[in-house]
Amino acid sequence: MKRLRELVGVALTGLFARKVRTALLLLGPTIGVAAIIAAVGLTDSAKGDLKRKVAELGTNLIEASAASAFGSQDPVLPEDAVERARTVTTVDSVSAVLELSNIVVTPYEEASEKFETVPVPVLAADVLLPGVLEVPLVSGRWLNDFDEQIGTRGAVIGIGLAREFEYLPGEVRSIVLNGHDYAVVGVLSAVELEPAFDNAVFISFQAADEDFVAADVMPNKLYVRAQDGTEDETAEALKVAVGLGGPTEVQTELKSEALELASQSDRQLQLIVVSMGLLAIIVGGIGIANVMSISVIQRSSEIGIRRALGHTRGTIALQFIFEAIVVGVLGGILGVGLGVLSIGVGVAIAGWVFTLQPVLVPAGIVLAVVISVLAGMYPAVRAARLEPLETLRLG
Amino acid sequence: MTHDHPPGSLGEIAPADAGGGPSPLLELDRVSRIYGTGEAMVTALDAVSLRIMPGDFLSIMGPSGSGKSTMLGLLGCLDLPTTGTIRVGGHEVTAMGDAERSWVRGREIGFVFQQFHLIPHLDARGNVETALLYRGLKVRQRREMALAALDRVGLAHRHDHRPVQLSGGEQQRVALARALVTEPKILLGDEPTGALDSKNAENVMSIFASLQSPERAVVLVTHDPSVGEAASRRVRMRDGAIVADEVVEREMAR
């Protein structure tokens, strides 16, 4: 322990006494580590907002929809699809919708000509939908049990549609669905995982049954929240639970999959910049070997006198190795600092979200130490092999 | 010579043969040192035998090329002979590996060189402390021992000066402090006054003389007669061999 402290002390005083040389030694590991940290950090940060969004929205929202069998039009799920889905033990919550077709939505009757050309999706939805989507309402309220029982002509509109129709929060306003006046009771916030909902109109199943659907009204899509980490099994189980014995097949989709894919950092770009950083740190290591080799020659007299004072070859070698370790640790810390600073500047300029995998901090320092020690081995061995008699120039 | 050694830190090598008279501190037995091979072969030292006894104040003199530098390297365990054996305190140095030999060197021998060989980035105390490293000493012990050694050469007040801030004479006194701080049995000087003016040379020589004790030997290698003649035992060399080894009465030497 004392010996270790003595070696570190000798290394520190040796390095501190030759500041320019030490600065040159530090340059390599500092730039190398900074380059690697900055490369990984910047490529990660470029996708940082998407990564954060994925984390926020969760990856456990599953859409289970009726797939058309034998080319039948408008396939639907069984009437008890929600109950069937709930039998899957890893399911947290379920909501059902039915996408209605051939409905023209206009802000008021007279505008029908203009709005016929831009179809607005209309969905029958149950009372649970905002809860399952984990999306709040901007204003008003969601469809409730009363709407569902009575079939009131109340509608919730998506935030995009609200803007398009210039709907003011709290305004008493109706929209026209195929000539039926529906009161706007609420506006739903943006649904990041299902962007189509931003321009949609939601009404109750009962209202859909009364006004638009000739046959029995049945859902054609479920939104399911699975317990975290069980997404894939839950999706598989849902296909069976909901589709078993029914006329249609069920297909499932993880709503966050596309977003997750988009949030992946550009691996190839990252690989290229990290390779360049590695190259920089290797060149830096060669620099260390170079500067330290020259230093061994310059300090041959010091080495000779230390040998005369009883320091062994091993101790002399260790002295240089410890200088390399100190250079590696200092260079690593400086490199991490510089790298983080570069990411910060880059993020500030480009308007990204600061993202840095924490493991890179210790990894960067360890890499700098390893490279420095490898580079310091050759000069250390040379120093140990110096003959004291040759360096002391006896009279 | 009452200096407090921390237990086990500055251990001394026990003499191998305890019986009958004082045993030599350092012994060369038919030692030869040959440099190079074939045509370029040079015999720097030719079957030289020498016993250095406790209490010796010995000078080794001779013209350049006589083999004194080679002799110094061997006496200081910095070099190994081509043939023959060297014993320090009865232990055969020529049979030791580097680590053991370094250990003997660090504990039994103190060096003073013509060129001082102080480490430039360390202050006087740091230079003296370098001799005490890797011995399991506490920082404070090391510091106190170094200051005590500097005090013995009259430089305690300049302990925080670097070599460039010291005169030649002062640098050599720091080197002396560094050599004596480990309480070595053998003090080896290589032209210790060669780079000094006469006043400083006198000062350094008087310190050397004061360091001689019944347990310790002081050995000075020099071509300077005034240095050589200060010693009470004078060894003369020529062409790699000892040609004279005479003991002079102390009174006469002074």
C-alpha cells in the first residue's frame, strides 16, 4: 500500500515537473476519448427526442384488428371481443372501436361540398379508449355510459380536426355526420401512437348503431395495453383468444414498433465515427510511446541514480507504468469532459435532446488507461534495461 | 551513529563469519572485468583482490585508464565482474539477481558522484528522500530522516531549494546527505570534489572525513592527489591492477 502510494507520488511529481511534456502525453488519450464519446453521444442525441417519446409512450400498446378472411368486406371482431381479450392474463386494459365507412363529416351543413373531398375517419368507440391510449382530453369530456346507453348524438373530435374546424375550447358547436347533427362534447389530445386519431370523430357504439350501421354493430379493432415486457406473448395470445371460433382472423401490431425503429441511432454512422475515435486514441497511444521513449533518454541520469540508490529494475519499470496510468486516468477524465462538452454544444446548436449512455463515462476512462499502459510498456522496459554505469558517467 | 531505524526497514546484512577479528565490509576476490570480445577485447581489471575493512578511509588513485572507474562500478554493485567474486558483508553479490543486488546497494552503499546527479525537478529534501523510497517508511519518517541528513551537511535551511537554486558545493552536500541518510556501511565517492572549487572541495572533504567511523568505510576514487592523500589507506592502480596498498598513520595524513 505504501509502495503503491510512493509509486503514484513519484509519477505525479515527475509528470507535474514537466508540464509541456505531460500536456503532449495527455493530448492523445484526451482527443481519442473525446472523439468516441462525442461520436456516440451526438448520433444518439440526434434521435434523442424519439427515444424519449418511445420511453414516454411505452412500448406495450397492441392493436388487434380483424383481418379479412376470404376477401369479405369490412371484417369485424366477435361482439364479446373485449371480454375475450381480458381472458389473457397479461392484458392490463382493453378498448374496442369500429371504423365506420362512408360518412361525410362537415362542420355545418352548407360546407358539405368542400368537405366531401377530404374524408374524415369516424369511429364508434367505447368509454375506455382514452384510458387505454393514455391520452387526455384537451377540453370537454369523453363519451360516457349515458351516451352509450341512450345513443346520444355526442361526438369527441381529434385535436387536428378541432383546429381544422376552428373549434374553440368550450364552444357549443355541432358537426354534421351524413346529415345528422352531433354535438361536440370534447376534444382529444394528440395520439402519438395512432396519429390518424388526431383527425377523427368518435361517437358511441349505440349512436353508430342507430344512425349508420344497418346490421348488428360489432367492433373491428381492439386497443390493448399489455403488462410491460409481455408485449410479444400477449400479441400472440390475443390472436387466439379473440379470433377463436370466429369468422375472421385477428392480426396484431405493436404500435410503438415503427417509432422505435425510427429512434434507432444510425449504427453505420456511429461505427464510422467511433472507429475514427479509436484510431485517434491509438495514434495517441503511439504518441505516448514516443514521448515517453524520448523522456527515458532525457531522464537516463535520473534512472541511473535511482538504480544506484537501490531501486530495482522492476521499480523503475513500474515508475514509468504508473506515469502512464496517471496520464491515462487524467486523459480519460479530460476526454470524457471534452466529449460531453462537444455533445452539449452540438445539441444546443441542432436542437436535439442530450443523450449519453452512462456506461460510456467509465468505459472511456478505462480505454484511455489501457491504451496508455500498453503504450508505456515499451519505454518502461527500456528504462528498466538502462545500465546505471552507462548513465552515470563515472569519473 | 545513533539513528533510530524503523523496525526491519533498514536491516543490515549480518556478517557471514562472526569469529576472529573484524570481517571485511566489502571484498573483491580475483576479480576481472573484460569489455568486448575478440579483437576489441579490453581487460579493464585483471584478477584484482581487495578487502575493505570497517573504519577504512580509503582512496583509490591512478591515471585514467588504470581501471578505477571499473573498480568503482564493481565496488558499488552497479556492475558485475567477468570472473571472480564480490562479497558485501560476507554475502556473495556476484551470485545475486538484480532485485537482491539492488537491495544490497540501497542498504549497504552510499554513492557520491562527481556530477552530483541530483534529480532536477525535486528539491533538496525530495532528492534525499528518493534514497528512502520503497522501504515501507511513513511519509513523516522519510521527511524527518531527510531533514536530519540535510542538517548533518549543514543544509537543513535550504531543504526546499531545487538543484538549480543551489551552488555546486551545496549540490554536492545534498548528494552527501542522500548518500548518508540510509546509514550505509560503505560510502563511495567518485571524484567527489572534481567539479568543485578548492573551498567547497575542502568543505566536502571534511564532511567525508567526519563520516568515517569504526563501523563504516569511506572509499574515494580519484586522480586528484590532494583528495587521495587525505585518506589513511591509499590504493594505487595502473593497467587494471593494484600496484600499491599502503596505510598511512592518521596524524601524517592530516
